Amino acid sequence: MKRILVVEDDRNIRELLRQELHDDGYMITTASNGKEALSALKNKDQEKPDLIILDLRMPKMDGLEAMGHILKSKNETPVIIHTAYASYKDDALAMAADAFVVKSHDLTKLKGVIFELIGK
């Protein structure tokens, strides 16, 4: 079963993604900010995710800062930037992600990108 780390500060969106992706057959781990995500990635007792879905605007550590740390660590896990702010698409750190998906109530595009990157 493929593992996905969902990094999202909005509890409702985080739970929606967790439930929808779990129903699609993925094992989901969540984090509410970049610091929690980096801790989860460094945790040797936790299996490495096959994909990271990363929000950008979050407290404590935003997604761009977390993306910088992910890149520095040479973590080769694919990253999808999932944000409501399309204006970040041209940011250098956002461009380093494997995909950029603008948030929508319809998760079809996000699910399609996930399938393209890691399959089922």
C-alpha cells in the first residue's frame, strides 16, 4: 500500500484528504505544519512516505520553508504543492516540486496527479 504524508494546517481539509485518499487505497499520515512534517520524515521508526502533499501557508513553518529542507536533505520523495494561492506557482521552491495543484472542492485533479506520480 502506498504511503502519503499530507501536510495541511486546516483540520477540515486535512481530514477530508485523509479520508478521501484512504478510501482510494492509500495509507495516510498527516502533519499540521512544516515542522511536524520534517519530524515525521526524520522519524526512523516511521516508514518513509511514497509522496508528500504540501500546503504552503501554515503556522510554525510554511510549506516553502519545509520544501527547502526537503530539498537540502536530498529526500527524493515526490512532492505535490497543494495550495489555494496560484500566485506561488512561479516561486523557485514551488517550481522544485513534482507538481503544483490549486486547491478545489473537486479532488479529481489532485487524485489524478497522485496516480501519475505513484500509482495505486
